[in-house]
Amino acid sequence: MIQTGLPCQRLVDDLFISTLLRTPGGGNFMAAISNAEILLNSVTALCSREQYRLGMESINILKYKLDGRRHDCVAFWPSVFSAIGVIVNRETPSHRDKGSCAQCYDLLLSMGTHTSARLKLPDVQAELSYRPGTIVLVCGRVLRHAVESWEGGDRICCAHYVRDNVHNRMELPRPNWVDINLYRGLMDEGFRARQGLSLE
């Protein structure tokens, strides 16, 4: 949605709104995804409270404090992520997302009518089932990820990103790495015992 000046993308560059969002179609897109984004924002808050908080802060700055730089459609932006990309029926070669910071998760939502796909994470030698309805959070700057093929119908990925340069421009800190200690109190006693974890 929001980017800094290209190509350098420095802290001092002005922010600007994606050209696509400055069209009537951009407003329609945001209206169509707003209910789903409530769920995706909640998933983000559960997995990384600090990333959620900083994302919400950045979007609120864009909506309410940068009036001279915003377009009317910014008020309807439904996500705590500063960018959303939609990938349709495309192979995604192994890559890292250079525009994010290491500690931030990308949120990938698999949609469509395809019947089978695998999200590959070669740096950790992992493959995940990536059927429609799957949500994956991955530190995309750190871990290479790819979808090299799929079977069945159409494959759609709605990829959510935090643009590090946007947060830098707003002088927001990067979130800390997610720590298991934040979640110990939420874990079932049996689970903690099986994992060798205590409440302390």
C-alpha cells in the first residue's frame, strides 16, 4: 500500500500510496478483503503481539497523522501490514523478501480452487501443505520460500508484508524476535510438561 520513494528507499524519502489503490478498483479491493483482514490481523496479534502493535501504529499514523500525504482510500486500509500482494497462478521461485526486516513475519494466505500445493522452506529443509485456506507466517527476509508447482485449479496467494522502509520513515522501531516466554502462561500444563517447560 505505502512505499517510500524509489529506487533508493531511504529513511528520508517521502511516502507514497500504491498507484493501484488510488483507483476505484483499489477501494473495491479493500472493501472486499476487509472481513478476512480482521481474521488475519488477529492471527498476527496471536503470533507476534509486538509486530501487530507496531503495524497498527504505522497504519494509524498513515491514516490520521499524515493528512498531506494520504489519499482518501488510505482511511479504508484494513490490514496491520503495510503492503499486500496478490499472486495468481504463478510459480514462486525460492526467494527472500528484501523489503522486510528480519524479525517481521510475512503472512501468506493460500486461496483458490487448487487441490494440492507445497510451500518449500529450503533453509530449514521443510515443506508445508499449502492448500486453500492455509495461513503461514514466515520470516521472509531470513528464510527462503517457494511454491514451485500446484495441482488442480487456480492458485492464489495473498501475501502480506511489513515494508521496513515505511516503518523507518515513520521512525518506528523493529519488533523484537518472538520469544516462547510470552506464551508460557497460555500453554496447557500437560503441554508444558511434555515440552519440559515451566511457567517461569
